[in-house]
Amino acid sequence: MRAVDLLSGVTRQAAAVRLRLTARAFGLVFLCFVGMGLAITAVVAVGMVWLILVIPVLMVVVTAVRWFADLHRRWASEVLETPIPRPYLPLPERGVLARLLALAKDPATWRDLLWLLVNATAGFFLVGMVCTLAMSTIGFAGLPVAWPFLPEDVPPRTDEDFRSLTGDWGLVVVTDWQSALLASVQAIPMLAIWWWATPRLIRLDARLMSWFLSPTDASMLSARVEQLAESRAETVDTQAAELRRIERDLHDGAQARLVSLGMSLGLAEQLMANDPDAAQELLAEARESTGLALAELRDLVRGIHPPVLADRGLQGAVQALALSYPGEVDVEVSLPARPEPTVESAGYFAVAEALTNVAKHAHASQVWVQVWYADGRLRLAVGDDGKGGARIEPAGGLHGVERRLAAFDGTVSLTSPQGGPTIVTMELPCVLSSPRISPSSETG
């Protein structure tokens, strides 16, 4: 019975997938006509671009084409289970003519227009075949039921044959209910063909979309060069800001206390012979200043590279952050080995900043941190059940995290609807090394 139930469940799941693909095929048939309309409008607008009044129309049409292509990219990504990135080059922020020239120079614009034509022909054929198979299966299967409601006889085609309005249905000439019942048997092979062909036709159509709508090697290389240039600039700015912070902390903190310490010792030396009590007070103050200076230096060092990170790795450092958080934090770390030291440091400070934001703004009762490794990437997630509505804004804490991780080709994604929950997910490509770290789950 278990085998039968398992087979039944698999069959129902496969049928649901095919029905969903067929429903989308009907939608894509309609969108093929929409795409053809966009293609004709774009071609006409390009031909009349010399008219100034047509330029705004052309901008709107190109924007609509890109939205239309993005819609198909998302659909093809779901079918192929592979993300299809947008291939477009960035546009200038100002100037209609500058934006229009950038659109004209972008090869992806012309590939989109070519894809519209291909989608209206080859794409229409592929999804149309799915719709035809589905409708034929339904038509054959429902013929005995629909037969009493169909119009009656019409004049014969030839003198020998008398045929009803239904005419030829596959291999059967339908003239009465018995022949309609016989014709409905053809629904079985049609159903088998629909079952076999639907996922293959839809996948072929998705591959066609992917081939036209994916970035080319040249555009990917250009985008990569631009990304690296931005990342390098962000890294330089971040390092400069970090150096300025260290200099400021040394000047305003430990350096000032050391200067005060030197002055106190000098006064104590002068007063030692004439006023030993005052000298003792100054020495006590100097001892206190020494302790405060050492504490500030420790804090400064901890801000550069925490000792707990070097001693216990990312797992121990994150647990230490959870212990220092004012509330309770659930920590779950699952790493087969230690990441590279620079990646560990970046991940540590990213989690620290995310927890700081939660403490300041979230008003959360539950906070959790998850760290794991998958597909060559270190993933860190910080979540809370607070009020939500968080955003990555310039000069904000999460923007600083984004800049820090950009130096490692890392990414930051934020999900924070109004009312919560808020989840910050950070990813860093890296290679693990060093001794194995056992998975752990703790509450700090």
C-alpha cells in the first residue's frame, strides 16, 4: 500500500506540474501577441525617431519591452531553475537624449527586439503546441458528453458520405453518439502525447528565452569590470575611513590619557620631596589613567580584529556577540571548517552591525543568528520579530556592511515588511580550511 500511495502521490504531483505549465502556455500565447505589438511599435518608433515628438514614445516603448523581457526572464528562470540576470548596461541619471543614446548603444536592447520576433514565431509555435494538445485531449474526452448539444446534420461533402457538423475527429467520422464514443478513445493517446511533450516543449521555449535574454559574454565581462572598479573604490574608501577612525580614537582616547599620565607623573615627581600626600594622589590618578588607556587600547584592537575571532573562530566570536547583546539571541552555526581569516573578520563585523541595528531600531523580543556554508559561499543571516520596515540607506549601518562585503564579492539582501519579521542575509564566496568545527546551536 505504501508503494501505491507513493506512486499516486508522485503522479498527482507530476499532473499538477503539467497542468500549471499548460496554464502558463495559454498565458504565453496571449503574451506572444502582446510582444508582436510591442515589436511593431518599437520598429515604427525607431523609423520615426527623427521626429522629436516620437522620442518620449520610444523611451516608453523600450521601457515596456524591458519590463516584458524581465517578465519572461523570471518565468524562464523558474522553469530552468537557473537565475537569468538582466543584461542591460546602466543608464545615465540625467538627460533624455543621453539615455536614448545609451539605450541605442546597448546590445541588449536590440537582442530584446530580435527576441520579440522570435518569440512571436518559434515561441508561439512551442507554447501553441502545448495548448493544442491540451485542447485536443479535452475535446476528444468530452465528445460523448457534448454530442447531444452539438448542431444536427449539415449537407454532405460528397454523395457517398453523410457527415454531421462535427465532421472528422481524428481517425473517426462522427455521425452519431456511438461514433462520438469511439472517437473519444483517441483522448488516451492524445493525453499520453500531452503528458510527454508538455514539459519538453515548455523547457525548450524557456531555453530559447534564456539564449536571447541572458547577458552575452561581452556584457558580463563589462559588468564584471565595472563591479570590480566599484568594489575597489569602495574598499579604498572603507580602508581610509577605518584608518581615520583609528587615528581619531587614538588621538581622542589613549593618546590623550597617556599625555595626561605623563603630566601627572611629572607633577608627582616635583611634589615628591615637598608634598608627598599630593604626590601620592597624583600617582593614584596616573594609575587610574593607565588602566583606562589600556582598556581603550583593548577596545581599539578589538575593533580592528577581535582576539576571540583569532582564538575561537567565527563560531565563538558570533556566540560572544550574542552574549554581549542586551537580550536573548538564538545562535546556530554549522561550518565544516574555518573560513579564511579575512572572510571571518568581514562576517563577524557584518553580524555585529546587524545585531547593533536590531538593538537600536527593531524593538524585537526574539533575535536569531544563523551561520552556514553551502555552494562555496559563507552565509550569515540575522533575523528578528521586531516592527520591520528596515531599509538599506546611504550612510546607514547596513550600507556600511554592504560596502565592506563588496570587497569580497559579497552580497547583502534585506527582507523587512512592515510588522516584521526582518531578515538580513549576507553571503561571501570563500574556501574553507583549517580544523573541522562541529555544528552547534546555542542561546546567548
